[in-house]
Amino acid sequence: MRVYKFGGASVKDADGVRNVTSIIRKTEQPLITVISAMGKMTNALEELHRSFFEKKQEEALGVYQNVIAYHRNIIKDLFGDGDACMGFNDLARSLKGIISQEPSMHYDYEYDRIVSFGELFSTKIISEYWAADGLANKWVDVRTVLKTDDLYRDANVDWELTPRLIRKAFDGKGLFLTQGFLGGTINNLTTTLGREGSDYTAAIIAYSMDAKEVTIWKDVPGVLNADPRLFPDAVMIKELSYNEAIELAYYGAQVIHPKTLKPLQNKDIILNVKSFLDHDAPGTRICERKGISEQVPVYILKKDQMFVTISPRDFSFIMEDKLIEIISIFRKFRIRMNLMQNSALNFSACFDDNGHSERLMEVLKDNFTVRYNQGVNLLTIRQYTPESIEKMTVDKEIIDSQVTRKVARFVLK
């Protein structure tokens, strides 16, 4: 058994769907295929969710119509008729029904209900296209088998129940197609696994099925030492150990979702990262072998961060009790700190704005003095050299820094 995962860039248009289909046709079955929302549809559905939750009905309807039109154009190109995909039509009506109602008071619950349609749309369209093209497949609603708690937008997997349900749903030979990113509660409410969680879905399924390998298909040739959109001279790393890959994911490398690697490592399942633009290129192989990491500096840049410095109003030290209080507040708003450090009188953190930052600041200001910067960048250099630090920080204002034996991190303005 193999598991393939395709991201949104691979199926952003009809030609992309045909290209993915050609890859599938060349692959031995049984094969489980995990597919994300098409193109930038997750972003579009996030915009729809915001408009809906803010009760801007006319704006929400306009975004909805754009989302539907985008998918119908792909359907028309694939089938010759924009109304040909019955599964998509049913889902489109369901989404319109949701946004025609009053939103609940639960922001994250409504997010998962609406944004999940991206993966449902894409997989229904592709499943019906494959069937029409003579490629028999079984469409599986991943929400019925990947069970989670009700921590919406960042749900935790039920590792006792989920593998049993997955083994039952994907039992047998042939080609299976399912959604990334999504899960479901025991009460059949939709959840999501966190942004870019489709890689994690593939790993969960591979772990549950004792798969031979997982291949994540990207628009890059493999794991690079930097984002080629930001660093034109980025080079590919041919082979990585699980541990090194986990470190890169932890610091924010975009190729692999942070949660993806551990389930694969636990069962020694090989992970390949390959390019859907060049099917036959070797890509990057991630496995258990020790000492295989290539010693080149790896650059990870997280943009549009918030950087906050917190000081007790009573001028007391930042000791364990203050740290617990501060971290508990961040946890309450489900904000993951990408960098944190403290001195005697200050605690500093760098993090993504998940929509709760304004409320976070209000709560922190009850007991602390708070200073913050918006729109800063967090640069991480793993396996750094003095030259690599100089190259990346020259002519930039360094707001904060953190340097250890292998990792140098800078908050830049």
C-alpha cells in the first residue's frame, strides 16, 4: 500500500487535474490518494467565513459565487459541461444553505464548517472525472474515519479509534481518493487539523494502513534548503533523517507539516517529497538512517509575525509563576509561539496572528505592560555559519535574536 498526497497547486486547474491523473495511472495499486482544496480555495473560503461570521451577507454571497464559478470552470474544461459533476452540485447547495443561515457564536466551529468545502469540492470533482475517464476509484469521506476531539481549527486525533476506522474504509485493492486537512468528531461535526494539515492526513492514513511509503507531490523538486520564491539560489537536499526533518518542520519549513513526520517515523515508513512537474525526478527521501543530512545552511523565513514583549506591572521577576500565567493566556487563545525567551524582567514571543491577537493583548494588559510590533519577519538559520548570518541580516534591524549551537534565529524589521 502506498499513499500519495497532492496539494492545491497540483490541481489548481483542469490541466493540473489531468497531470495528477497521469501520475496515478503510472502507479501500482492499491493506492490511497489524499488531495487538498484546489488552488487558493482555502484562502477564498476563509474570506467567505469572515464575511459570513460578520453577517455581511451581500459580501459573503459574492465570495460564494466566485468560489462556485472557479470550480465550474474547471468542471467545464474536464467534462465539457459546467453542471456535469453531480457531487459538486450537491455540495454547492449545502454550502449556500449554511451561509444563508445566521452564524453561531463559535468562530472556529463555523470556520471548519465552511473552509472544509474546499477539499470536498476538489475530491468530488476529481473522483467523478477519474470515473468518467475509466479510472475506477472509491471516494471516502475522511470525516467519517479520521476522528478527532472538538478543538476546531486544530483538532487532536483519536489515535485509538481512527486507525480501526481507516483500516476498514480503505480495505482491499484498487484506488482510493479522500480529503486532506479534515476530520470529524464522534458526533459527526467537521473539524480541521490546522493549516497545511493535508500532509498530516496522509501520515495518519499511512500509519493506520502500515503503508510502505508516502509521497508528497509539490511544485518544487524536493526539500530545499530555503523557499525558492524568497531565495533564488536554494538547493535541494537529496536525503534527510526523520529527526532532522522534524527539526526543520518545527521551525516552520513549508515543505512538510510539523505533525506529519512522527507517525511515519514510529513505523519506519519512508517519506518521499517529489515534484508533480517532473514525475520521474528522484526528489528527497526521508527515512530512519542516521547521519545522512547534508551540512548546508537551511533558511526558514516566517513573514508577517507579531512580536510582543511582556513585563510584570509590579516589576517582579519573570519566574515560574509568571511564565505559567503568560503561557496559559497564549494557550487560551490557541496561539502557538514560534519563538520565546525571557530575561529577569521581560518575556518575549513571536507568533502568527490567528485572528485572536487583539483579544490576547487585552487580556495580557490586565496584569502586564505590553509592547509589540506587527508585520515583522522571523528568520531561522539551521546549521548556520558566520557568513550565512551576515548575508541574511545585513542592512536589517534586528529586534531580537536567539543563537544556539546549531540554530540562529532573528526577529527582523
